[in-house]
Amino acid sequence: MTSRNMRWLLALLLCAMLSPGLSAALAHGEITTWAQLQSALNAGGTVTLPEDLTAIEEGAFEGIAATVVEIPAGCGSVGDYAFRDCAGLTMIRIPADCALGTDVFDGCAKVYVFGATGSPAEAYCQSHGNCVFVEDAQN
């Protein structure tokens, strides 16, 4: 299995955990291509990632229509371009110790990043013009 196919399979598994409707569509063979998966994610709204997620791979959520993303406390890294071209993304909560890759929000308008003071998320926002850091009492 190539690394691209492995990433596609991992993305399918992750997305199946995020949405019962998506999970049913996967089980019934309705979603068989990356384009169909992307379409299913483009329903928008809030995406709460699973608690056992430890990393978000490069480009994992590129172009989705989510407006709010909740990353679990155990996630240690967000890969390069993970949320690239997510035009509707307005808010994301990032754990205190979560490292951020290159241009995570490239192509997004303004993203309010909720995180801990002194965290990698705060440092990232200080060096990127399209995100605004907001101290998060939950971190």
C-alpha cells in the first residue's frame, strides 16, 4: 500500500468517527473516492475531533467547510497546510502543547485560534496575519 493510499484510508477512518451519517455512508459503499469524502465533509458546522487523536497529518482537512474545529487535548501536532483553503473556518481550539506546521491556515480568511498563553498556537498567530490568538480558559 502506498503512503498516499494509507493517508486516504486513515482519513476515511477518522471521518467515520466524526460523523454517524458519514460512517453509514462509508459502511454502505456510498463513499469510495477522496472527492466524495471531501464532499461529505463540506456540510460545514462544528467538527469535534476524537479524543484519541494524537496528530493531524499534512493537508488532512484541506478545503473542508467546517466553521469551528475542536482539537482534543492529546493531539501533539497539526501538520503543514492541515486546514488550507478552509474558507468558512472561523474558530479553532488548539491544545497547549500542540505543535503547528507550516502555513496551517493558508488560504483561510481570519481564524480565531483559542489556546494557552505561551503556547505554540500563540507563537504561530504572532507570525501569521490570518489568525488571531485568543486566550482559552479551557487550556
